[in-house]
Amino acid sequence: MICSIAIDIGNTRTHLGLISPDNRTCLKRSDFPSVQTQEHILAAVNDLAETCNREIKYITVSGGIRNAVIQSLETLRKSYENVHEFKYTQGLPVRFEYKDVSVLGSDRIAHALYGNFAFPGQSLIIIGSGTAITVDLLIKNEFRGGVILPGLNMQLNSLHISTDALPDVSLKGDFSLPGKSTEQCIRAGVINGTAWALEKIVNKYKELFPSEKFRIISSGGAWAQLEDVVSFRAEFIPDMTLLGVSLFPCYL
Amino acid sequence: MICSIAIDIGNTRTHLGLISPDNRTCLKRSDFPSVQTQEHILAAVNDLAETCNREIKYITVSGGIRNAVIQSLETLRKSYENVHEFKYTQGLPVRFEYKDVSVLGSDRIAHALYGNFAFPGQSLIIIGSGTAITVDLLIKNEFRGGVILPGLNMQLNSLHISTDALPDVSLKGDFSLPGKSTEQCIRAGVINGTAWALEKIVNKYKELFPSEKFRIISSGGAWAQLEDVVSFRAEFIPDMTLLGVSLFPCYL
């Protein structure tokens, strides 16, 4: 079994996945806080490589923290061959309609690659709900842009940090509205507000492209919280970012 | 003309208003950064008191920054009589259905007081759009709770501060969706997302209380940005927080 390893250095945590030879499944994954990337990256890759009892075909490193990506590439190249940096290149099978693709988030590129690979020629609304929430359009292999919103935890944290009086609220608990305590008011506003914003964004996309039959796919840890509140259904792809990252070397 | 002065020490800026004897109009206002409250508060009050060529009936100090409120009260009481701290008391003409009214934001109490005073016996949806956005329900003189969301600038700042890759985006510029640049994606997500969240929250309130005929009133600096995006109409009350604060001594 010739597997590959995909690495996504996110704003909060670094995720690693051992990806099946057909790039369809994440066979094993691990993660640690992104601030500890240099300490843990080699051991984490070694651990995944051991699980895979044959050869690691390639390792692809992606992420928004530039320095951590560069240092990780250096570290891994000392021990492994075929270590790639995930980034936009002209060889990718998706055309990106974007002002400056070099600053387009690698997670959004990875999602577009996955969408194009798994659902070729289809029109997709792709929701990524991590530290930030992205809702992007992929219409017949063309990335047509999207929106970025603060993620649920980012909103909760910012209300606490940027005000003197508001408490630090967790996602767990009553979020029905109208809230009858400050915790409930915050949860009711943030969870329902975000879900309803997504609902309207999805509807707006459908209005803008009335002839497309959209498939909605989603990924990210916060989706579990949002999916019961939104009125639309999305197919949840648990490791979409890592699967998208793992596709990169196919197009070199 | 016997005026009063209302002071609101907000998370970002401290606002002062010279309020007309009938508590309906803010005749003159001034503001400065809240971190400079102790430096500026007495001079700013003196300045407003000079504008009013008779007597200042009372001064009411409100705000979410507890220490700044207490210090301001001390400072002002050395020079003025009838300096009050705005806070919940049982004498207020609004009944608050809330878990712990002592931690309910003073801006939200002020808005409820203003709503009750200006539109007695009516059912109101009250939107305050400052550092945070609040959407509260006042049904026939009863405060029935609400929601709290991060304000527009708070969302823009948090996306920049909490991620390594996202830029610091201002509210000004194209916010149509889908965004074709990272700036536009953020603006499109934050402005439309927040407006649509508010729209759905307002609709949900109407659904929950189908027999009420709601009047929607709003205040705060960010409303100008939101009012063109939401589908509902709200009456904008420019100085609603200060007007609400100025009402407090009437109920002592």
C-alpha cells in the first residue's frame, strides 16, 4: 500500500493525515497545537509512516502560517524524499477566478482541489468551518470566489477579549433565543446568527447562478454545531482539507 | 433651560451628551477614547455644562468598564452635585426577565428605558450596534431578553488578529459576494453575514410572538453600514444609549 501524508498547519492546530493511495480516505490522523509544530512534526510524520507498512509516496505540507510551513519543509526534507509545499501552481486542474491567487488561503485551494477531484464537473458550494468559516463556489472546475466569516469560537473569544464586561462563553449550553442570561444571549447570537448568515449566503449563491444545480459539501470541527441550525443539508467530508492537500503532487 | 448630562463609558470610546430637559434630544455631544476617561472626563463635562447656560440638573454615568465608571463618579462628585451611577434598580419602570439583572449590560438597560419612555406600552425590537451588536425584545414594558453578536469591526479585527494569513480589512469597499479577493471575501462575509443574521433574528422574534406588532428601533455607529443590507426597516435613534442613561434619575 503506497500512501501519502498530508499536513495542514492551521491557525490553531496542525493536522496530519495518512492518506490512502486513491486520495479518497484519511486512514489515520493526528494533530497538535500549531505553536509546537517544530517540536512535533517529524515524530508525528514518523508515526504515520510506521502505520503505513510500505512506502510513503510523498508528503505535502500546507498551511496559513508561512514560517511554520517553510521550517517544516526543511525539517522533513532531511529525513524524507518527495516532500512538497502545497501552493497554487498553473498545473492545478481548477481555474481560479481570484484577484491574487498567491494570497488565496491554502485551505480554500485544497477544498477546491478536493471538490474537483471527488465531484468532477459539478457545481459546488464548499463550506469550511475552522478558525474562520469560508463559503466558496466551485462551478464546473472553476473557483468563483466566496466569503470569509469569523468562526464560532473566534466570535465567542472576541466578544470576551474586546469588551470589559462580557464573559468567556463556551459553545455548549442553551442557545435558544431570546437569551435570558448574558451567556445565553451570546450563544444565541453567535450560533444562530452564523447559521442564518450561512443559510442566506447559500441562498444568495443559488440566486446568482440559477441554472446551476449545487451540491453543498462541508468540513471542519464547527460544522457539527451548525448543521442542526441551518435549513439546508450539506454532505460532511471529515478530512476535506487534508484530502485536498494530498492531491497536490498528482498535478506536478 | 435645565439640562442633564449623560455619560456612557463604552468599550472603545466614552460618549457624553447634554440632554434636553424633556430627555428627548441630545443637544450637544462629545467623545474621546475610553482609555483616556480619567484625563478628559471633568473637562468634557465642564464644556457641556458651559454650553447649557443655566443649571445642570443631574449627571448620570454609565458603562461596561467598571473601574472607569467608579473613578469617574468620584472625580465628578468633587465638582458637581447630583452625580448618579446608572444601574439596575427596582424603581425602573421596565420589568427585566433576565437571569441576573446585575450583569445585564448598562447599554441594554438604557435602550429598554428609552424604548419604554418614548414608545410606552408598545412592543419593540431594539438593535444596538456598537462594539458588540445587541438585539433585545421589549414587550409592553417588559424586557424579554435578546442576543449578542460581535460588531462589524470586532469581526474584521478578530479575523486579522486570530489568523496568520488574513489581512486587516476596513469596512469601506466592495462587499458583494462571491468575493474575488481576500479583502472582498472578508467584507462580503462579515457585512452581509451580520445583516442577514439580524434579519433572521428579527423574523424569529416575530414568529415567537405572533400577536405582537413590533416597532424596530436601532442605534449605534455601525447601523449606517447595515441598514441598506437588511430587508426590514428600523427607526434610527442617534443617541439612544445616552437618552436612555439620562432617564435614570427620573425613577429614583
